[in-house]
Amino acid sequence: MSRLKLKKTSSRVFFLLLFCLAMLSTGILFAQKQTKKDLENKKKQLQAEIEKTNQLLNETKKNKKLSLNQLVMLNKKISVREELISTINGEIFDLNKQIVENNESIKGLQNDLGKLKSEYAKMIYYAYKNQDAYSRLVFIFAAKDFEQAFMRLKYLQQYSDYRHKQAELILSTKKNLNEKVQSLEERKSDQRVLLSSQEVEKHNLTSEKTEKEQVFSELQQQESKLKKDLEKKKQDAQKLQQAIQRIIQKELEKAQKQAETENKPKPQKLILTPESQQLSNSFASNKSRLPWPVAKGVISERFGTHPHPLMPNIDINNNGIDITTNNGSLTRAVFDGEVTGIANIPGAGQLVIIRHGDFLSVYANLKDVYVKSGEKIKTKQNIGSIIFDDDDSKTVLHFEIWKGQTKLDPEDWLYKNN
């Protein structure tokens, strides 16, 4: 009796463990797919960014004269290429893990299959030895009483059922084993493709670094001219900031004048109407989801202070970001708002400021402006064309975001893949 119960309990535990292992494998596989999908998406984005940078670099190269923009674009491409190689390395690492896990699973399943076959062979042998009905009847009628006879009959039925389940389990394990072997072959094929892709990207990176060194070396001979250009850029940036501050101050004075008329205390910051407050809240809730201020482009200079690409001992301070785009490109509004100011910067084109409640977006280095002060603007509405620099063969939009009188990093606000 106790042996029969033990067999029933062992069978239940075995099937329960098998179910748990199946569920665990499914969970691990799902997590792997998620990781693989994320890496593949990132790889596609990086490849698209390299393609855009290549197009812009080729546009710059049309001018036979070497320019700093060419070096900037090469630096950008090298940076993205290194990130792409790192992403491919991540994919290879994940695949290697899956291959090891598949190999372990195959070994485990082969061991399980061997044990199941051995156990099943013993059961078949036992069944063969006791296959005639007379032997089974003798076993049942040899019982001491009716209850024991009934239990023996039940045991024979359960034994038969268990044998059928064991046969089904062998088939299921075989199927699982075949699937694992097929999956392993697929992973190995993916690995070969990725390793080949990795070699191509490494070769491209080496070529790009060589080209960068050549451009860098030649540009160093023009250091005096580049220093003059840098000084002009600093002066243009100061003029731009002064123009922005004047427009903000003008808005504040307007609010103060209105408060004075209504016998209210003068505000020290811009006052928001309920409608403006709602717009401001909506703008804030779209952080990292704002459309780019150009249809296509790459960030060629980031926000904040960083070394000059040719003269590391000289720092550049950028109050926004510079986006290099194609010749003839237009700039567009990143959000609904109202044009709060338009200004002309001598030698540096025009700028447009759009107010979004408590936030301001600034679009500078414009050739033509298509909007007027006080005009209501919709998201992605074209507001002007960007200057094409003949000397450097480049089209660069300078873009800033402010909250009140505080400068923010626009890259944190824009959608990550334009």
C-alpha cells in the first residue's frame, strides 16, 4: 500500500517539476526576446544616424576646402559607429549566453530522455512477463479480502495509465529536444552574421579614424583662421543671448505695465493666464517627446561647456544645441505656442522665439522668417529657412529651450530618434 502511494506521489512531483521548468524556460525566453528586440531597435537607430551623418558629410565634402564642420561630422560619425559596435557586442554576448544555455538544456534533455527510455523499457519488460490475463487474475484473487483485491485491481489500472503517460512524456521530451537543437542552430547562424557585421563596422571605424587624423592634421595648419572663426562665433552667441534677454525683459515689462494699470504688485517673472498655464503644463509633460525642429538632422554640438574639437585647451560654451541638416532645410515649431519675438543678429541671421506658457523655444541662424510677432503657432509649423554657410558647406540650426530665465538642455526634451 505504502509503495503504491509513494509511486503516485513521485509521479505527481515529477510532472509538477516538469511544468515549473517549462514555465521558467518560457519566462527566460521572453526576457531574451525583449533584450534582443531592444538591441536590434537601437542598432537600427544608430545605423540610420550614421546614414544621415554620411549624407551631411558628403554635402560638406562638395566644397573642396577643408572645414571644421567636416571634422565635427567625422567625430560624430565615429562616436555613433563606436556605439553601434558596442551594441553589436551586446547582441553577440546575449547570443553566446543563449547558445550556452541551449547546450546545457540539450544535455539535460538527453539525460532525461535516456532515463525515461530506460524506465519505460523496464516497464515493458515487466508488462511482457505479466501480460496474460491469468497472471493478473491470480494476482487479484490472491488478495486476503475484497478491499485488498479492489486495491490490486486499481493498482494494475494505474500502472497501465502511468505507462501510457511515460510514453507520452518520452515523445514530448524528444520534441522539446529537437526544438532546442533547431534553436541552437539558428542562434549559431545569427552569431555568424553578427560577427561578420562586427568586422565590417570595425573596418569602417578604422578608416574613419584615419580620415579624421588626416583632416585634423591639415586643419591644425589653419589654427589662426579657426581662432578668428571661434571668436566670431562667441561674439554671435553673446549677441544672440542679449537679443533673447531683451525679448524676455520686454515680455516682463509688458506684464508689469499691465499690473500697474490694474493697481496690482509688479511681478518679478512672467505671469501666466489659465490658458498659458495649461499650455505650459502640456509642454512640460512632453519632455523627451517633442518633435525635432528640423525634419532631418544630427546634433553636431551639444549643450553646455566642452572642449573645442581641434583645440582641446579652448572650451566652447553652448546655451543650446547645434543641429546640422541638409542645404535648403526649414525649421519648424516643436510645440504649440505664440511668437513672442523676432530679432536680427548682425552677421548671424535672424532668430524666432516662441512662447509655450512658462517655456520658450529659440530658433536661430535663420535666413528667412515665415511668421510674425504675436502669431499663434502649431506644432511642426514651418517658421523659417536656415542659413547655408558657403565657406563651410554646412546648414546649422541653433536651437535653445528656456524655462522662465533658465536655460535647459534641449536634447533632454527632443524625441530620441528624429
